[in-house]
Amino acid sequence: MADLNITEVATRTQYTVGSASQTTFSIPFPFFQTKDITVFDGNLRRSETADYTITGTEATDGGFSDGTVTLNAGVTNTTITLVRNVTQERTTDFPPSGGFNIRELNKQLDQIVATHQDLQRQIDQKIGFLDTDFDGDQVEITATATDRSNKYLGFDPTGRSIIAKDGSTSGTATTIDPSKVPTTTRVDTGEGLTGGGALSSSRTLELDNVSFGQGGPGQYTNPNVTVDRFGRIISIQSGSGGSGGGGTTGQLTAGVGLTGGGAMSADVRVDLEGISGVANDYTNPSNLSIDSYGRVTSVTDGPSGVVSNTITVTGHQGLNGGGPLTGNQQIGMEVQNGIPAAQQGIGIANPTITVNDKGVITSITPGTGTQGFAVVSVNNGAPVSGSASTEINAALTTITTNGGGVLYFGPGNWETNVKHTIPASIPVRIMGAGMGITFVKFTGNAANAGFEFTMSGTTAVQGGVADGQEITVQDLTIQTSQALGGIALNFNQTQFAEGAVDPSVCIDRVHIEGATEGSYWTTHVRFFNTPHAKLENSLLNGRKAIGGVQSAGTTSGIIVDSPNKATEYHVSNTQIFFCEKAILCELSGGGNIDADAEGLYIVNCGFVANDHAIYSTNPAGFLSMQVSNSHFNNRLGSIVGNFIQAIVTGNNFYTRPDAPSSHTVIHFDTAFLPAIPTSSPGNYAPGGRKIPSFVVNGNFFVNNSANNCVAVVIGHSATGAGETIEGVVISNNFFQWSQGGHCILIRSTIRNHTLTGNRFTHIGGTPNIYENEGSHGPAGSNVANPASVSGRKAMLYLASDNQGVYDHFDNGTGSPGTGSNLINNTLHTTVALSKAYDSDTFTNNAGSFGRLTIPSDNSVKWVRVGGTAVMTQTGTGPGVISVGVLGIRIVHFNASGVAQQVGTDFASSWSGYASNGLGWGGVAIDTGSSQPSHVGGANCVSGLVRVNNGDYFQMFFINQSGIAADIQEGAQMWLEVIEGI
């Protein structure tokens, strides 16, 4: 849409309508609301809705750049005037701070300028003074209506003020309205007329009566008359016979072909003149000669061999018709009853025929052989009145006989009240002249509608090469007149099996819709066990009603369903609207979940006004889906359900304003995984489990709903469900999110996830815009704790003071053992630490000594560890020194329990080093001074530490303060994996 520009333009226009009826009139100037336009029919103002409607070309900033007035009834011989009067109002206030709505400001400024234009037009239409007339500024009339009563307007003696005056006035008229005359004007009658006078009243003029010198009104015979110069008879009297007209001396002379005549003083006879030599009786006369007057001038007898009109002509042996020669007769070939109507007007391949002795075919039936593919135009391309089911089936029979071909529907509307089944094992193309040119409308109920393709899956020899059955549907519009009218295109591959020669389907430039409001298909396209399917450049419209937030009628735009491992479904450059599920991936009939459909590839598509765009109920999870460069704007969700592997990249996702709080744009749910039985370990992973993995990259997410919708959810909400997702990448996405609701929600079942480069914007700020449950396993357990390759980490903490204190050298009794607190003069005390978070299984063997253990899967090579603790001396007593030392150290052990002196043994002299960890060694250490009865603390961080499978770390507490100390709750030890080394 273009911006609205208010230019110098007339804000009223007028159209002159002649004798041809007209209903539409252009509005050549901008306006903002339809009520801004006033319409006059002549001088009569018309009413919007009751008399006319207005449509406009919408502009980006609001309003309309131009428009059209459409009258409810056509008008003739009148003028139509369109006038703009913009409502003088202001509907927007701008906030003193915050975001500034430039678009709305532009609209308000446009309205101000438009109002000025309208006011200027109204001023220009009024009587006024020239710009050079300064005396015209003084205009005074009267204060009240009473003062002006029975007065006229005039100018004062100075010619300045306009005043109300009494009495009469005089002046010199410079111009007179040619359409008006004064009542004193007279129409006077001249000689011979009467009825004239002044035009103060209506006048009727008529001829005046005549004063006859002789005679008067009456009837006269052969009269003698006297007339005046105006042609009026002023004297009249009857005459005598023969008087007038010159007497009786006239002659009547016979012309060509006549004889007789004479003086008119007596009766005169005239006869036809005889023609010499033609008076006779003739038989079958011929050789007639006729002159210019139509007279026969010569004639001779014709031949004597003439038949009577009672003779009859009759058709025989292959001919019919005829009759007596009293009239024209028609003889034609007789109809052959042995040729059914369904076999007339179509090509029949390799037929069996019966021929009579006249060479006429009297019966014909299709043969069993083939003669090559056929291009069959239904009913020779001419749409039939009513159902064309018979003609369509006849054409399909021809295609079957020929071993395949093209079923062509010509331009126009084709109706059929039955389902049409396409033959198996032969290539078939159903095509029309184009979308919106060829319409095939099914009027039957769901069981009697649509094209069904019974694709056998058996080998077909096409072009000399063994191949699967190939089907093409293109260039037509397929309609239903029913609500839930069945399946428009049903590809039903009941016999397909993996390893057989694959069939294929191509749908191109097809529009599937309801014929009228309230009619819609149950399913537009169903692929059942149909591999290698391609749908492109098409429109699938499932709308059941115009308007409303829930106009989705069609249950499924496209169904992908296969219990026999059919693969490869490509959808491109296609728009799907108003479906409950635009694309539904399912596994019907309890099929083999290890042999379900896989491979759905969607590019450059639009999914708008559906409940869900792509939805999977497949209990095995749909394997391998890629969605790119597409647009999504749906009510309940865009990509939702059970998937195993999916890549979603470069798309635009929008939530609708009517989206409920349950709306999730993308939700890869995995609650179905525990129910899947193990399959061959080589197919997916050790143990036979499928490995869910998802990539969401480079997409644009916009939330237009106030109902706390969610953008991306990975995993199932139930904790401890047992399923895991092995790989997730959510990166480089932009979230323009309003209201509440998460942009990214990572469930606790996620392992090995990467989140990077995502951006979030919201004017008002959104709480919990990102939530990661991936480090929170089920309470009290170490299962289903996800790992992130961009942040694998774990932490242990002390839940209460002195919990699980254990001295590994001497607990005060001369031997290792438990204690109640941190005794004096020790380097070797540990505590029982609890898991705070764990992105892998680092805390699985924490035990009572608080260990962080490296997993034995060769996935971790380098780490960094650290710890922090606060300790408080228990009091004063013997041996207490003024300043002592409290601290912590973290020791690195190998899987056999041998402590490493440093993080990595790079020196060969240390290659045989072995320790139980009771020395001062460690990868991180820190101590702090402690005053008697005061707090001491420590915080240590290691450098890079090289680790191997099964290595572990323990944190030891140090006390050289002279008196026992309490280890306060909250002490921590953590580990972070360092990637990329």
C-alpha cells in the first residue's frame, strides 16, 4: 500500500449520466472514512447503505487515496455529485514520553490538511469581495432576526456595509436572467386569435370566430368559398353539379395493357387489353414469357411425364425419413442402437465392431489390447448441463484401454455427483486449462466426491522402462458443494511396500476450495503410502464461513500417512488457508512405527488462518522434516507435535490477535518416545532408541496476542518421563514478543543443546522471556539431566552447616572418620554436598564426599573447577592464636583414586607420581586469615585441567586457626567443561 498524500486537488466532482444506466462513480480525491463523502442525485442528497456503498484504495498511513461510489440501483438522465466533507475531529493523543506513533501523526496531519481544503471550497462557493477591496471588510447586518424581518439586503451609502433596508429601491439592471421574465410581460393576440394578456396568470390562446359574409358553420356540397389572407373561409355556399373543377370536359385515357376510356361527361369503361396468341388451355405449361407488368406474353405446353403429388419417397436399408410429395421430405441415416451413448463422440482403442453390408458399424465395444497413450477430452471439451459423471467415466475407460494418458477438462464448469476412481498401474494426468478457467465441482456427499487414485505400487512399463505408477494433477480448480465434502485428491497406495518400484505423484497449479460459502472439503490431499509426492504452486482453501475467528472448516489440508515407510514429500510455493490442520502427519490403523512415513520438505509456502499449520500425531514421531522460507500466521500453533528430526530455518512466524493462551508457535513434543519399542540398534543409536534432534535457526517470531503465547518449546512438560532429546540448536532467531509467555522454553528432557545469537525485543519488557529447565532434573534424581555443548556444567553445595563432615586423615581419634565440625590442624576434611544443577552426569557419584566425576564417554577433555566456602571459629580456648588460617583446596583424582599433583603431568619426572591426596597438592587452593571467634572464607578457581574418563574432583577444607570451626551452609564446588581445545 502507498502512503496517503494530500495534494492540491478539487474535493468535489460531478458526473452527467445520459440515457444509459450507470451505477459506479470514481472518487478522484483522498478521504478517511466513508462518511466523509456526500452523494447528490441531482439536488437530492442520498444516504449511505440505503442508496449506495463506498469502497476505497487503502493507504499505509490510514484512509483511502481514492475510491468508488456504487449505487444500489442504476440512474439515468441525471447528474451525480460527489463532495468531500472530512469530519472535524481528533481521535488520537500522543503520549508525553515513550514510543511516538509516526504513522498516526501522519494520518492526523493528512486529516487537518484535508479539512482545510474542504473549508476553503465552502468559502470559495460563497458571495464575497475581491482581495483588493479593503472596503469590503466592513460587513454589518442586524443584531436579531426581528430587525431583519420583511427587509432586503443592500449596501449603505458608502458602498461598504451590507445592511437590511426598508421600502423600495431602484437601479439599473446590467444583466437579466434569461430563464426568468417579469409578470408584467404580456402575450397579446393578433388578428384571428383571442386569449392574450399579461403573464401574471396562465394564458390560453385560440383561433377567434369568423364573421361569415355568406353561409356559416355547416356541411356544403360542391361549395363556392371565399378566403381571406390568413386562409380562413369568410364566405361559403353550396354549388351545382358540374360546377367547380373545370366542368365535365375531362377525359379518361387507357394506358398500356388497358383499353376503353373516354370523356368524363358520362360513365367510362376500362378493360384489360387482350394479348394475341396466348389464349388457350395448356398442360404443364412451360417456357413462360412475362413482361414488366407481370403479364404472360407467351407460353407453350410442358412435358407430359409428370407424376402426381400423391407419390411417396421413403428411406430404406440404413436410411429413414421421407413421405408423400405434397411437401418437401428429408431422408437421413438411421441411428445405430448398438452403439451406446457413452461410446459416442470419444476415441475407442482397439475396438470390436460389427459392420453391415452397407459398410455401416452397427455395434462397437472396447478391445483388450493397447494402442498407446490417449489424450481424452471429456465430452470433446464441451461442458454438459447437469452431471458429467457418465462422460468422465467414459473418458477414463478410454485411458484404461490405452494403458494411460491425459484426462483433459476444457474451460468451463464441470459438475459430477460421483467419486471418480483413477485406474491403477498406468500413468495418468488429470489437467484443465488453468486455475480459475477449468472448474470441476463435486456435488455428492463425502462418500461420492473427489478423485481417488488406487495406486497399486506394482511395476508399470512406461516408455519401455519399468517404473512405478506416475500421476499428475494440474491446471484446474476442484470444488465441492457440500460441508465436509470428503477428500478432493485421495492417493491411496494400499499395496506399496519398501523396496518395490516407487510410484510418484505431482500436483501443480491446482486450487482446491468450496464452491460457495459454507461448503468445504474434509481433506484436500491425502498421501497414504505414497512416496515421492510433490505439491507445488497450488492454493488449498478450507474456509467454511466469511469472517469470524474460527472460520477453519477443512479438517486437514494435506495428510501424510504411511505404515510402509513411504518417503519424500515436497510442498513448495503453496498457500494453505482455513484448515484445522494445514498439514497432518499421522500413522493410521496402528501401523508399524518403525516403518512410518519420513521426509517432509516445505519451502516458500504460506500457512494463514489455520488452527495449526504443521501437526504430527505420529506415535513414532515424524522423521526428517525441513521447513524454510515460509510464512506462518495461525490461531493455535504453527509447528506442533511428534517429530524426530526437524530443521526450521528462515521463516516468519506470527501469532494472531485471537490466539489463545494455549498457542505455541513451535513445540517439538517428546512424550511419545518412551512408548516406542526398541528397533535395530544400527538404525538410530545404541539401545535402538530414535534420537530426536532439532534445529531452529534464523527465524523471525512476532507475538500479536495478549494471551501469553509461547514461541519455541522443546521437550515434554512432564518431568521424569524418561525420554531425552539428544541435540537441539536454537540460534540466530529474532523474537519481537509482547505480553507474557516464553520465547524459548527448554524442558528438562533436553541433552546437548546450543542456544546462541538469539535476540529479544519488547517495548514493555517481558518476564521469563527465556527459561531453561535443562539443568533441573527430577527432584532427588540424576536422570534426564540435559547437557549443553555451549555450557556443560555442574555444581554441588552444602545444604546445612557441617553436614557429612569426614576427615580423611585424623578426626581427632587418631584415625580417619566422621566429625561434628572442622577440627583444628587439618587439610583433609570433606563434607556431603548436594546437587544444585548438573547438565550431564557429573554429580551421579557425588556420594558422601561430594565428588564431581567426568563421564566415561570421551566427550570431556578439559575443564575448569572452583569452590567457595565460609567457616566460623567455634570460640576461644587453649592454643588459640591471634591470627589463623582457614581455607579450601580442590584435588584432582584419576579413576583409580590417585591424586594428581597438578592439573596435567607435563613433566616426565612426575610420570610415576602417586598420591592419596593428603598432601598440599591440588588444582585450586585458597586460604584466608581468621580472627578468634570470627569468620574466615576462601574462593578458589583452577586453571585449565586436562581430564580423562572417570576422573573426579573433591574439595577439602583446611583449618590452621588453633580451634575448631563450623563449615557454614552454602559452600559450593563447581565444574565447567571447556570446549574447543
